[in-house]
Amino acid sequence: MTQAKGTVHLGFEVGTGDPVAIPLRHLAVTGQTQEAGKTTTLEALIARSQLRAVTFITKRGEGSFKGSRRIAPYFREQTDWQFVASILEASRGEKLKFERAWIIRASKGARNLADVQANVQRALADPKTRGMSADVYLVLDAYLEVVVPQIASVKWSPTLDLAPGVNAVDLGELAIEMQHLVIRSTINWVLEREKGTVVVVPEAWKFIPQGRGTPVKLAAESFIRQGAALQNYLWLDSQDLGGIEKSILRSVPVWLLGVQREANEIKRTLDNIPASTAKPKAADIARLRLGEFYACWGEHAIKTYVQPSWLSDAEAKATATGKGSVSPQRAKEGPEMCELHQKLERELADAKRELEQSRKAGHSATEACARAEKRAAAADELRQVLGRFLPAGAGVGAAVDEDAIVARVLDRVPTGGGGPIQVTPPEKLRKDFQREESARIVAAAKELRPLQKKVLKLVEGVATNGEYISQRMISERLGRATGGQSWMDLGKATKELAALGFVAVAERQGVRRNLKAQIATDLEAYKATPDEVEAVYQSVLFEVATEAAA
Ligand SMILES: Nc1ncnc2c1ncn2[C@@H]1O[C@H](COP(=O)(O)OP(=O)(O)OP(=O)(O)O)[C@@H](O)[C@H]1O
Ligand SMILES: [Mg+2]
């Protein structure tokens, strides 16, 4: 298919079969995963434009851009504060407000991100770093914790070596944080040194999100402003335009809209297209078939059957005019590769990260709690001491504001751990002992032999009303012989359980439950509540129940 200069053949208009060529500019392609044909479209456009393209495989084994040449990832470290700020925004998922000063401080004098991390860690170790600034540094530290080791361990290419056709940088092994940094480096490289090169950003919603800076977004913004003059184009691939940065979308002149079925998604897509560009109606988008896209630029909105690179002109035209139908010849991307799946994976990873953070938060809450307990205990002791010195009784008590004294002294007790006042109140001692005793009981249960565990499990599970069950019955229930060594072993196991108090044995009657009663007795001295007894009981049952059935 011949094409006018500055344009590229896209396919054939649905219905008429007229060839459709679109301007070679920045472009966005969108549409439902696997049902639109976005990657197939981009592949075909790159092949026919004879531009070079670089794209990214963000997931191991990703199936798109099959014929592409794999190239080594190029990465250049930057440490200017704007860059560090974008890292922080990317990891926090929100726009920075007033944290600049701290970031500028963290970037000062750094030659690489490891230096930045060292600055951050130094700041964290400083007792003056508290509150918001500590938060900022913690988040930065967590991000750098991920990327600094990867920067050190991956073999980076010092240059971006692009061949004709599609070049794919495999980022599948890298953490998303690091993927951001590599895509950013690549975009900057193309902007600074290449001509006639397309950068395809997959999953644009992920890398160029609305409302906050990410390392990729920062680079994409300058690329989109300056790239076109050198025929360097940014092509965005995204199943939904909703989450993508609007300022970038506003600068995209060419739109390929594939099928979308969700009314809100369609609305978002249409809303994001600049008003100056012609657009189809929402209902028309919902009715598109695989390979059909509305090609929108300027005053055009042409329903086009996109010609894949592997389909002849005649066949593509026949499909567009309804005279033939193409069954996809390429293997479908594996389900694990489609964007939807990747999005879910990402959500899962996010959820995991959040869980980890809450765990950490929980941990520090526990610590804070312990510190508060210490302070409270200190206050109590202090009150007692004061009580001894200060005369009690009407009139005098009013003149001495005991609370105020306690408060003043408490002010001098550091809130951070390791203060000079060490108090071990009886209450705490009691709890400590109770904890130790509980642990001992659970450990004893854990150490039981498999047969003992089975017997205990059976007694707890069967003789629920506290009745006796005979050793013969236990033996039968466990599928054991009622004579010989097997019988003797069972007797021994029962006796040992009884010695621990985990079961009770009575002559001629058999065995009955005693576990909970025993735990209650063991913990009685520590004033354990019924709930605390129950908790230990459940832990023991858990130990016993997790014994693999043999
Ligand atoms: N124009 C077309 N004609 C015929 N088959 C097509 C066309 N476009 C895509 N297909 C087929 O449809 C399937 C999905 O295509 P593709 O991978 O391009 O979709 P996608 O929109 O990029 O999906 P995802 O969002 O999951 O990346 C593939 O099997 C592909 O060969
Ligand atoms: Mg795709």
C-alpha cells in the first residue's frame, strides 16, 4: 500500500473499503483487552511506517510484538531533586505538596541513587527527623530499597542500540519501580539522540497516571512537547483512557478507538479526546468488532478495519467490506499476558504491599503502646511516691496539684524508647509470666509425638460432653490393632498425655477430656481471663490438628 508522506496506511474503511491512512504523529490506541487488537494495530503501523520503534515488555513472557528484536535495557541514573520527587510521587500515589525542602536535602551532593539513599538513611537516623519529614524519608527509603539493589545487579547497557523495526526492552524481571526508571531513561535517550523513532508506552494508565508525577510521566511530557520536530513519536497503548494524565492526552492528535463495552469507560474515552478532534458516538464504539477502530484526527472519524501486518491487502479489504472474515491467525496472547490480567496482578501486588505496610504500622503501634504503658506505669509509681511524701487530707490536697506534678515529670520522660526510667510494674510481670506459661503449654503440645496428637485430637473431638471413651474405642477409631505392640504404644501415649494433664484417665472407664481444664489451672496463678484460656486452648488444638494424618 503506498502512502502519502507523513502518513501511514492503517487499513480499510468499514463498508466502502477505501484505504485509510493516518498522520504520523503522537498517537493513542485504546480498546478492550484482547477484543480490540491494539498491539496488532501498533505492530502493523510500525512495520508500514518504516520507523524504528522501541517498546517495553513489562511482564515476563509477554506475547505481544512477537517479531521484535530484544535489546538490553539502557539505564542512566539521575539524582536531580525533580527526579527524586517523581520517584516519591510514583511510590506514594499522590502529588507532592510541601515536601520539596526534604527532597532537595536528600538529593544534595548525590552522584547516584545509592547516595540519595544514604542521605535519606542518615536523615532517618537523626532524632530531629520526625513526623512528616520522617514519613517522606521512609517512603523514599522504601522505593530506593527496591531500586538500588536492582541498579547494582542488572547488567545495563550504556547505550540504547536500536535496529530497524520493533525493539523490545524486556523489563519482565524488574520491579515496577525500576521499570519506571528504565522507561524514563529510554524516552530521554530517544529525545536527546534519535530521529524517526516511536516510543510505545504499554499500559499507559500505569506509567502515566492522572494527577501525580511519575518518572515516566516527567520524561513523556518533554518528549511529547519536543519529539515531533525530529519525527520522534509517543504512542500510548491503554485499554482505558480514564486514568491517564490529561495534559499528555491533550497533546495527542491521533486517536484509534477500539471496542469498549462499559458505558463509563466509553464516556471517559470520548471526554479525553480534545474537542477539536472529531469523535464517533458512544454506541458506535460499543458495536466495534475485533480489528475495527475509529481513526480520529482533525475532522476525521473513520471506522476502519485495521490491516494486520500479516494480512494481504485483498483479504483486509474484503474483511472491511464484509465480503470475507478473518479469523485471527496469530495465537492469542496467553491469558496471563493481557492487560486486564496485568492490572489484576498489579492490584494484587499493591494489596500485598499495603498489607506489609500495615503489618509494619501494626508493629510500630505495638511499640508505641508498650512505650505508653511504660509511661503510664511510671506515672503510677510517681503518684505513689508522691502520695508518700505529700500529706493527704482535706485542704492540703487542694493546695498540691498532684496531677500537675505528674504531668510535669512525665514531660521529661522521653516518648521514644530507651528512657531513663525503667519500671516493671507487677501487672506487667504478671502478664509476662502468663505469656511464658502459655508459650510453654503450646510448645508442649507441639512436641507431642504424632500418635499422642492423634489421641488428643480424637478425645477432644469425640468425647465432647466430658464422657469417658475406652482405649479400645480409641484404638478402633484410629484404625489400630487392639493387641500387640500397637496396643502397648497406644497405652503409653495415653499415659503420657495424662501425665501432662492433657487428658484424664480413670481405671476401667477410659479417657476423657481435660485439656482446657488443665490450661485453666496452669494459668490460674496469672489471673488469666476465660478468653485468654480459650486462646491458648485454641492454639494447642491448632498444633494438634495440623499434625498430618498418617
Ligand atoms: N485486525 C485484526 N484482524 C484479525 N485479527 C486480529 C486483528 N487485530 C487483532 N487480532 C487478533 O486478536 C487477538 C488480540 O489482539 P491484540 O493482542 O492485538 O489485542 P490487544 O488489544 O492488544 O489486547 P491486550 O489489551 O490484551 O494487549 C490476537 O489474536 C490478534 O491476532
Ligand atoms: Mg496488547
